[in-house]
Amino acid sequence: MNLEDSLEKSNSSEGWSKRVFKSIPNPIFIYKKLEDDLILIDYNKAAEDMTEGKIKNIIGVKAKDFHKENPEILEDLNRCIGDKVKISRELKYRLKTTDKEKILNVIYISIPPDIVLVHTEDIGEKRKIEEDLKKSEREKSIIFENIHEHVVFQDINHRVIWCNKAACESVNSSLEQLIGRTCFEIWQNQDVVCEKCPVDIALKTGRQERGEAITPDGRVWNIRGNPVRNNEGNIVGAVELTTEITEQKRAEQKLKESEVKYREAYNRSDLYKDLFTHDINNILQNILTSVDLSKLYSSNMENKKELKEIWNLISEQIIRGKKLVLNVQKLSEVEEVETPIESTEALSILSKAIEFVKESFPYKVINIEKESPESHYLVNANELLINIFENILFNGIKHNTHNIIDIKIKISKERKYQTNYIKFEFLDNGVGIHDSMKAEIFSRKFHEYKKDTKPSGIGLGLLLINRILNSYNGEIRVEDRVEGDYSKGSNFIILIPEAI
Amino acid sequence: MQRLYRLVLENAGFQIIDTATNGAEAVNKFESHSIKPDVILMDHRMPVKNGIEATKEILEISNHSKILFVSADNSIRKLALSIGATSFLEKPFELKDLLKEIERILKLSNLPLSSHN
């Protein structure tokens, strides 16, 4: 059959099917076998549109000639007609008629005895959308899988639907191992929702909620719960975003502790400065008044006795000033340097302190008596022990208006709170300490070194004693020398742990 | 220091009625004495009760009392004067300044300068 015959047959006898064929929205090409080749004999409107009308110039053209640059099309046409098989293929094809590149889904259908129907569908747009979607998915996946933040998508019952790599790795599990389990079971090892869970609250309120949580391993987390709604606006789940803030919390805690330490150190230094200023001014006042008085007395030789007394006073004030400076130095030492504690023989240190104190007040009559059943006592102390004894003795002498100053030192052992202590009691006949002051002297307020809460009358000496004893895990308290009558003098009682 | 003040003031012709070692003792002794002192020398930093509190209480007992506040702490000056202290001397002060101030206070009370308490 020649070409004209074929065309005429298809035009005249199959009117409605031809209309259907012509109106199919996808381009269709009809090939007919002619000798050893195939020729295009018909096409539909969609094919005409796709080729911008130029398809009509291809009618009668042999496939071998037209598709010589596309051997795969020739092969499919021949295989289809030869083997009578349907072939389906995706093809990227540059139309010769329009020079436009298309991505086509091509189906070759054999219609015996000699027709091949080639159905094409332009899937370029669809492919582009698919590619874009894949690219978007890949990008999202890269983002989610590379962020440190945990991303967990859960349903309204807190069951995991999906989570990212970071979330999986935080519990050493794969995604498959986590899907379907509740978040509180996975991350908190419990079978109920966590108290104040931001995700749970978000599911109820429909708003983003925030909170913090600590997992059983001690790590701290910042959690944000974001409700997820469907197209109807109903909440169908939540996305949990979690960031570990353990290090941040530790740093905050350290900062707080630093601030407290700094504040304490500042208060201490403020207190020392205040005490030092006050004491130095009093010392200077005493010296100045003494000098003024001595000028008055020096004109009259009958005032020799008073003059001598004044000069002794001046000397005492100098010694007091020296002691003040030494105490400040020692306080700084105690604050800044940790001197190791070791087994120290206390009686020899006490003897040195007594000697030093007596030499410091050569014009006073000072009786210091020791009462000790044993000849040596070992305590857990260090080189600062002498400062404790010196300051206690100094205080007993400084706050004493008697002509003869009596101090009795009793040494014994005491067991307290399952610890053995060596007890030193310093009983003086000084002015004593009022009952209201006794509790305050060694109270916590005093330990906090706040200037405003410092009880009046407390000097650097007692501060120093307290600091040193604290470092020994020792104790100090004060009682009346004569019970019930503070004006008869004080009994300073010091406990220092016995060295084994 | 009390011993020094005593020497200084007695040498200047004043009679010391009494002394106290803390603010509470000062108030009690002031209250108990039938003859009140013409001038009270009040320190600030004392045990039990400080100079400010003692001053307030003494002035409640007798608001004509003349109190010469002495302290190494100059930040107390304004407060001491505001609660009724007659004068304030910052330590360390010279003997002549102390006596001068006492004389000034006594003149305010129109009291003769000799034989004061």
C-alpha cells in the first residue's frame, strides 16, 4: 500500500476514532512500515502543536533519515514493529522541527500488521518539579542532619515520628529504634510525661513553649516545643527542638561562685580597711594626746611620775600599731596562701608568745601562769599558731585597767563530735565581754565579713584568730572568768584538733 | 584611752564624774547620776551599744545634755549632729582642740569655765 492509500483509508473509514485520536492531549505519531523502514503517516493536534505545525513536513519522511542522529529511536521503532512489543522509555530529545529540548515519556505501541503508534508525554515540567523537590529535600536533610540541635517530630501522645541524627546520636540509637517510642521514655527513662514539659504544654496551648530539663545522665537541655497543625488547623503533633546547655550552666554556676567569692573578698578587704583605719586613728589619737600632755607636764619636774606614765603609754601605742600592721599582713597571708597543716608542738609556741607579749609591754606588771598536766601537746596547726596565742594575750592586756594584769592559761584535752582536741583556756582579769557581745563575736554574721554587721569592739586580732582557727578546723568561744559577772574578766577557750 | 582623757581633763581643771566602757553602761550611769555632767565625751565604736544609740537615749532622758562626739570615723559626723550631739571631733585631734571645743560648748550653756563635770 502506498502512502496516499494509507492516508485515505484512515481519513474516510474511522471518522469518530480519528476525531478522538486528533484530540488526545498528548502528542501521538503514527508510523507505518514501508519495505525495510518506517515512515510517518499521521499525527494528532497535540503533535502539531508541539512541533509548531512543522510536523506536516515530516510526513512520508523515512525514519532512518529523520532519526539518523537518534539510533535509540530507530531501534525502538524497529523492535516494536519487529517483535510486536510495547516499549516505554524516558527520552531527552531535541525536536528537529523547533530545536527545543524536551523530556518525553515515549511509548511505542505495535498495531499489527504494520503500524507503530508512538505516544509521547512532555514530562519536563514534572521532572523539574521532582528535581526541585528532591533538591529541597536534600538541602533540608543536610541542614537537619548536620545541626547540633535535636529535632524531634512527635505525635500528640509524644511518640516519635521522626528525629534527626543529633537526636538519635544523643541516645546512641538509630531512627528505626526510636520511631514509635515516647520521648519521655527515650530521654528520661520514665513512663509518664515530664513535669512542665514544654512540648506537652505546647500541645495544649497551641503556642511555642520553652523550658529546661535535666536528663538522668546530668546533662542540661533547653527545650522548645512547637505545635504542628494540619490543613484544618488541628494540632496533630509537635516539633521538639532541644539544645544542650550543660557547659553553659556550668559556666554560669562557676561565674556565680566567682561573684560570691569576689563579693566576699571585697567585703573582707573593706572590713579590714575599716578596722585598720579605725584602730590606727585611735592609736594616733592616743599618741597625740600623750605628746600634748607630756608637753604640759614637762614644764614641771614634779610631774615626773605622770610623764613616765605618758611615755609608757606612747610606747604601748607604738607596739599596738606594730601589732596591727602585723595582723593585717598575717590576714592577707591566711587569705592568699594556704600554709600546710602539720603536727605542731603547742606548748613551745605558747611559751614564745608569752615571752613576746611580756617584752612588748615592759612597763606593765603582767603575771601569766600556765597550768598543764603534760609537758607537750601535739596539735594540727602551722606557723600561724603563734599569732593566735599572741593576739589572745594582747587582747587580755589591752582591755585591762588593773595595775597588775593576771592571765591564767589552762591546757587540757577535750573530746567533741568524735574528735580529740587540745583545749586552751585564757582567763584574764580584764574588762570582760558583755553577754550580748559573746554570741556575736564568733557568729556567722561576723564570718561573712560585712562591715555593717560587724559588732563594735571587734578588732583585726580576733578576726585573724578566727580565720586561722577555721583553717585548723578548730573552735573558739568566750565565757566569763567568773560565771555570771562579765566585768571580772573573760575566759577565751580555744580548741585545736589533736595531732595523731 | 580613758586614762589619758582623765589625765588631760583633770589637768585642765575638769572633774570626771564617771566613765563607761560601752554605750549601754554610759546610758545607765547617766541615768543613775543625780548630778548630770555638763559635757559628755562620747566615742562611737563601743561594744554592746555604739555612740549614736547611746547619744539618742541620753538625749531622751535629758534633752539639754551636751554631748561632744569623738570618733575616728568622720562619716558619722553628719548623723551624730543630726541626732542632737552638740559637737563632733575627728580623731586624731590635738589636746588644745579638745579643750577649745569643751569651752565652746560650756559657753553655749552659759556655764562658767571652772570646776566643770
